[in-house]
Amino acid sequence: MAIEPIKKVTLVSSRGTGRHLLRTISRLGTVEIIDAGERFQDEEGRLRHEQAPTEEPDERLHKIDLILALLNVFAPEEQSFVASMVPVPQVVDSWEINHAVNSYALDERFHTASELDETYRRSERAKSEIENQLSELIPLTGLSFTLSDFHRPARVCLVFGHLPQKGFDQLDTSAEPWKDCEWEKIELAPLWSDEIALRSGKSSGMKSGEDKVPVIFAFLKEDCESMRKALTDIGFDEIQLPMLPEKVLDHVMELQGDLAEVEARIAEVSKKVRAMAPERRTLITLKAFWTANRNQILAAAKALNGRWVNILTGYIRSRDADRLAASVRKEFPEAIMMFEDPGPDEEVPVSISQPHILRPLSLLVEMFGLPYYRSFDPTPFLTFNFYIFFGICFSDVGYGIMLVFFASYLVKRTRLYGGVNDFARILLYSGFSTMIFGALLGSWFGDLYLPRYLGEGNILLWLQQKFALLDPIEKTIPALLLALTIGVMNQFYGICLKMYGAFRQGDWKGAVFDGLLWLILLPGLLVLVSRLFVRTPPGLFRIGLFLFMAGAIGLILTQGRDLKNPVARILGGVASLYGIIGSYGITAFIGDTLSYCRLLALGLTTSIVGMTFNMLGGLLRDVPYVGFFLFVAIVVVGHVFNFAISILGAFVHSMRLIYVEFFGRFYEAGARPFQPLGFDSPLCIIRKVRESDE
């Protein structure tokens, strides 16, 4: 299977049964509800939408979110290795959902959490204010006078600040303007300052033995402006002293006491919140439940209600139609069901189903965008391409074995989680591909098979010599030609798929004019270009010239076929041949083909980095006593590092070749996914539902 057949379903039931019917549909999880008013036009107003208030679920979700947010602050969830890589939903049973809804005292917990949250926020604000005050006052703790006295003189201006030692040495009482002022170097109490700074986590920054000297200057107020300018010229950095009725040290000690009280309140809040941590699972379950409840209410708003009937409309997969019909007939014997095919102009949601072996790579298609309903699913056609690209980029037998073991662990741990398990199986199959291409290209943990590392006649050397067909380091040009050949064949493959899609939709003109003609022109172009590098037999060259000219003439005459003006049609054909307009062209073919050089580049990078770590370890192997251990440590750590870095590059660049160079030839995405009403949440999945789906 690929794109699953979709039916449009209409359910007509007696008025008053709509909510009950929606609960049945939600339990089955098979129908995507759409607006019934789009199909049934009632000009007389006998059918109408009803109000669907969501205040209750919204209020419940608000309360749950507040409690969870508080838990995330003080008791963040300890995630498993798998969950730390990708988010996974929790698996719950139906009885667990019922118990959470009926037994959990949400309102009481919300009241407690609200009080704790308010206390925490108030304490955090107070803590921030105290710390800001301390950051300003700690550098001044060495001052021995009361700061209010500093601001008391009426005719004298006092300024305090830092002066570079060089500037302080230049002060001369006999020179202008310093003869009109007095100054005093302040001796701070560094022990007190340092002790308080350490307790607050702040730097005192006011030690007289450093480059800057704390100084107080005194001058008449009428000389204030000129003296401040003179002080600035010698590097004086003035500090505005606050108005305090006590010494700075005394005030700092008071603030320290206040800070300790605030931190104690925060610690008490933290203790109470951490005591609620075991309830996180219940809260997440409740959040999923009330989200589903809210979706049911919104779905009810899409129904039409008359005086006697309720009408629901939606989409359902054909394979689920009998299951829905049986459940509805059992619970609502008076209800009427109608199944029909969607109209040709409808935007039908898409559901993709693949055999178990192909299903993982559907994840890549979903990441790019789903195909339109009347198109075709590209998953079967990209499967081997992706694994070949990944295997070449990551080509090392040792890394392939590591990836197989790592991915097997992930597959086992994520078997209940669909999307995560699909990703794990992509890595698993990619590991086998990596082993195959690593053996063919002769890379076993780089060149660890060499006798200077493992000795003569080691098993890795025997395996490398037995299976290696091409060493890309020794034979770079043949390896590059192989990568380009893969690129050319992949381009032709994409054009063939474009023709396949056009024929499926009955567009034979698009298949021939936009596909077949390119398959005629491009091989001819390759033959003509090859003459620049190798001797081409005259007969082959004439065939290539004929193919190129035939394809070019055909494309020039047909690519502008939508234009009415004959001249514009020809000019449009010429422009599309080059690639100026249209989705393809000779320049696009050349550029996309050259992009496949990354296969060689990444494969070489993986091998060369691995060889580098082997060489570094080998250099230390002869160190007395510890040489062997240094060799093992460097090789193990180095290859683990190379494995982690190279697997990321292999995955990303393989996806890029699929998304850009391959999909660009034939694939158009943009369909919306099929989203049936049900307990469908990224937070929770119901165990029995999941198992039945499998």
C-alpha cells in the first residue's frame, strides 16, 4: 500500500445524540471531522452550527500547565537516554486515564500550586532586588564613614571613585587645578569586603593594591564643573554613593540577612514542589485527556443541527469504514451513514501506509511534506537511494557495526513509539548499508587493519583485502566518476518518476514533453561533453549529437506550449532548455549532478579522520609502560568522536540529496495529513489502541 484510499462519510442521527456519537467516533479514532456546512447549504436556515464553549477544558488545561511549569522549574523530569534524544510520549492504559480524571484533586492541587508559584515569584523578585543592591554596595564595604555624612556638606562638593595609580602619582598640590582641592586615598578593609563578596558571589573590585586607587576629592561647589572635567581627563571613574543612614558594611550585612530569608522561602517552595513530582505522570495524562476533550467540543461545532437531526461529516480511511459502521449501528441503530468518494476538486487529507520494511522512510516524506491525494507516495522509490547515499557517506565497516548495535538498542527501547521507532530503524538499516559500502571501499575503523597497528596477518587486514573493490584515497578520480555516475542515474530515475506521475493522472503530454524529451537530450549531452575528456568513437559521437539535437528541438517546440504567441512559445522553449524558466534545465542537471560529489567527499572525510586518530595513537604506542594504554584510549575516543560527527553529516547530506536533487525532479508536496478525532496526543498514547494498530 501507499496513499490509503479515503472515503467521505456523512452521519445523520437524531438530535441530542451528537455528543454521544462524537465520543464513539473519538474512541474509535478513525474519522477526521470537517465542517458539515461546506457540503449542506441550507438557505432557509433550518440547519445551523451550535455554540461549542471550551471554557471547562481551557480552565483545566490552564491549571495543569501551571502545575507542570512549576514542576519543570524545581523538579525537572529525569529523562532516559532515548527520551533525551527525541521526545517520546508516555504510554498509559485506559483505566489509568479514568482514574486520573475521576480521582485526582486538580482544583486542590492548583490552589496549592498557585500559592507556591506566587510565593516563588515574589521571592525571586525580592532576591533580584537584594542582589542588585549588593552588587552596588559590596565594592564600598571598605568605607569607614556613614554615607549620609558624605552628602551633608553645603558648600563643599565631595566625589568618590577610582583613579588609576599613574594618575594618582601625578597629583600635585602646587599645580593647577589641584591646588584648589583636597584629596585622600581611602584604605579599604579587604578582608571584610572579600568575605562578603564571596558570600554573595560578587567581586569586590575595590582593592587598593591594584591598578586603581579609591580616592575622595573635596573642592568648592563653584569649582565643581571644572574639577570634574579635570578628574575625567586623568582617568577618574566617579562612583555615586547612595544615601544611607549607616555604614555600608552594616547595611550589607542586613541585606545578607534578608537574602538568606528569601532563599529559605525559595528552598521551602522547592521542597513542597518536589513532593508533587510523582504526580507528573497523572498531570500529563490529564493534559492529554482534556486536550482530546477540547478537540471533541470543537468537532461538535462543525456539525449541523436541525430541529430533529444532527449531521456530521468527515473523512475516513476505506479500511476503517466497516469498523465505524458496526460500532454506529450497535450504539445508534436509528443513525444513517453514507460513504462516498471525495470529489475531484476536494483537498483530501493524506494517510500513508507502507509495509513494515519500508515504513521508516515514510518519516522522511512526512518531514518534507505529504504527497497530494491523487499523486503517489515516493517512499518506495527513495528507499534504496537513501541507504546507498548514507552507506557511501559513512562508509566504514567498524562504524557500521557500531551503528547497528546502537540502533538495535534504540529499536528495542522505542517499540511502542511509532515515529521514534521509525527513526531508529532508519539508523539500523543504514548501519547495514554502511557495513557493505565500508567493506567495498576498504575502510575498517579507517586503516586500523594495517600491520603497524594490529600486526601482520590480523583478521581485519584479511577481510579488507578480500572485500575491498575500490580505495577512494588511492583512486580518487575513479571514485569521483562513480559518484557522478550515481548522480546522473539518479537524475534520470527522477525524470522517469515524473513521467510515471504524469501518466497516472492521464497527462501524457507532460510525460512526453517534460520527461521523455529530457531523457533523449541529456544522454546526448553527456556523450558530447565526454569528447572533451576522452576519445569518443565517431559513431557514438554522431548518436549523441542526434539525441541532443532531437531532444533540444522537441523541448524548444513544447516547453512554451501554454503560450499563444508563436514567437513567445519558441523563446520560452529556448529559455527553459537553458533552465532560466521552468523546473528543470541543462544548468540544473549539471549542478545537481555535481552535488553528488559530496558522496565522495564525506566518505573520504570519514576515512581520513579515522586514519588520523589511528596515526596519533600509533605515535604514542612506543611510550614506555603506558604506550599501549595511550594507543587504545586515543583510538577509542577518536573513533567514537568521528562516529558521532560523521553519522550526522551522512544523515543530513543524504537527506539533502533526496530532498533537493531527487525530489526536485518529480515530487510536489503540500497535502495535509489525515488527523482523525481521538485520544491523539504527543504527550500520551493508549497502550491497547497502539497494540491494536500494530
